[in-house]
Amino acid sequence: MVQTNENSAAGWQREIYLNGFAGHRMSVPISLSTLEQQAEKAMSPAAWAYIAGGAGLESTVANNRSAFEQYKIVPRMLRDVSNRDTRVSLFDQTFPSPLMLAPVGVLELVHPDADVAVGRAAAALDVPYIFSNQASKPMEEVAAAMGMSPRWFQLYWSKSRDLVASFVQRAEKCGCSAIVVTLDTTMLGWRSRDLDGAYLPFMEGKGIAQYTSDPVFQKLMDEPTDPNVRRTITAHSLAGLVKMVNSYPGTGFLNKLRSGRPIKAVQKFISIYSNPALTWDDLAFLRQHTKLPVLLKGVLHPDDARQALDYGVQGIIISNHGGRQVDGSIGTLQALPAIAKAVNKQVPILLDGGVRGGADMFKALALGATAVCIGRPYAYGLAIAGQRGVYEVLRHFMADFELTMALAGCRSISEISAETLAA
């Protein structure tokens, strides 16, 4: 296949067409609807439900998309856009595009290389990757695969403060340059597809690699468990036990089984995973344990954005967890204008939810976002073609955004404003 070293949109288009002329297609479809269809075929039904599903009737998933349709781009003509600059700066780092990878958990459901494949693809393009708290690979392993490329860490605030401190300290040591505290998952939402399948991957020990690789969690596992819990032994539960043992780090199936550690890990994780008692005042604890910038993910109301500023956070991520937590919630782009007004450029605002192309990225920036995050699209690329699939999805988004920006008459991100849109 033909390869070009040019990272511009024109270079990527040329590579696609030259390879097409030689009879080679991209590893993943460029059409997002086709990408989704092929990804579903590549995943098991349980994996597809977990990755693609939303809460309740999934109206929030739909709201994330419909919010983008409320705004139309108004292209301007006869402006010299021969030189284009899509770079964005965040926390003293400059990235080639206003595109980041949102944390997606349990990627081993999608591809065996999971987070490592995503990290390598992101590193190849210098796109920041927000490591998932519910990763399938420990953060240190993914960081090693990425070299010096940018990464942040997503934090789910568990019931153990010692574990919270350990996670953020590990994130610092492995080169993460920001901590993203996810606020909207202090308990699991009513996720209809997962409930219909009666399947939660954590029960099989999947998606808890950050925990089993943590020294604090290993000590927590030695605490006594609830003696009143009784489990029915069935062929299905035994099969789940096998998966649980296989998911636990280390070698030797029987040795791991005899140790009881795989079962203890799942039991302890389930008991401390999230903390519904979390309040604004808990943020002070985080500041005591990290010098990294702290962003709050899950903000949808301007009053919460103002309060975040009062508590000294360094950034806000507008998110409704991809529609997986509250059914009937406001779409993220719908929330953006009011939050942007409340924040008034005091800290960066990122938008996560429903972004499916370069035009969506453009609209988000025009309404006040500093950058955007994507989740499901790169997971779909991973399902279809592993690391290469993620890489191509990112190139498609970056090229689409650059072309949209230029064809709208903007030479740089600084020229994208509300005046480029019509409601």
C-alpha cells in the first residue's frame, strides 16, 4: 500500500485515493454508519451492548446527535486558506488537532490488545489519550507503549481514599499530564442492553487492570468479605469463574485459582468501585495528592461549571457519559453555550458526546469548546482492525476537521467563532 508522511488532510486524501487506484481500501470504513455496522459484526452481542448501549430508552444518545443538527455552518468565500493551522494548546502542551480520545473501559471486549493498541495509534499522531480507570491494561503498560506521547488519566472516585491517592500518584509517575475526575458515575445507570443480557464484564474480572496492578488494592483484597453472600453454582457461573481467573494477572491457571485472588479482586472491586457520597469538598483531597491539572468530567449545568471554578479546577469536560447514565438528559452540545458563557474562557472546556465528524468538531469549537473527545468511534475502529483501525479513524476525523475548517473560510482555530454558525 502507498504511504505518505504528510499529516495534512490533503495528504491523507491522496493516500486513500492512491491506494484505491492500486486496489487497496482502508482497513475501516470512512462512513460512520458503516463503521458502526461493521464493528457490531466484529463484536460479540455482549460486547456490542456494553460499548454501543445507553441508559433507558437511549434518548440521551439520540440527544447528543440531534444537538449538532440544531446548528449549521455558514461557509465564507474567497479567503486564502492555503495554509491551515489546526493546532491547539492545553496546559502548556501543543497538540496537532483539537481531538482527544475519551476514556473507554473494558476494551478487551473489543480487541485483545485493548488499551495498548489505542495508545500506540494515538501516539503515532500525537493525539492525547485519556487512560480509562476501567482499563484492560495497566496504565504503566500503555504509557510504555506510547513513549513520550501525551496522555491523561481518568479517575473514578472509589470508596477508598488510599486507592484514589495511589491511582493519581501512579498516573503522575507514568507521564500523565492531567487528571480527569468522572463525576457522573457514582453508581451505574439503568443500562437496558446490559441488563437485558444480564451481563457486567467486571463480574468476570474484565476492565479492572488498574486495580489488580495497584499495591493499595492488593492490600484491600486481604480484607474480609461479606460472609452472608451466597452464590448459586451453575455451569454458567463456573464458565465465568474460568474467565475471571484468566483475566487476573500472572501465570498458571491453577495457581491463580488456588490463591483465591481472582475472586477476591472482583469482590473487592464491586464493593468499592464507586462512591455516591462524593461531594465538592472531596476535591481538596485530590489537590493534596497531585500537582497535575484537574478537570471535571460530567458537567452539564452552568452553575456546576461556576462552582468548579470556585473550587479551583483547571478544566471542564462537558459530558453525559455517552448517554449511558441518565436517560432523557440534555445533549452535550446543547449544554455548551451556557457553560462557555459561565466559564468565560477562564479554563479550557472540552466536549464529549455525539461527536461523529469534522463538522461536529467545528461546531463545538465555534460554540466555545477548546477541544473535543471521541469514544465509540475509535472503539469501533479497534474492533474492526486493531491498532490500525484506531489510527485510521483518528486520521479521518483530523482530515475531516481540517477540510471543514478551511472550506468554511477559516485558516486557524482562532478564526472559528459563533459567527460561523447559524441556528
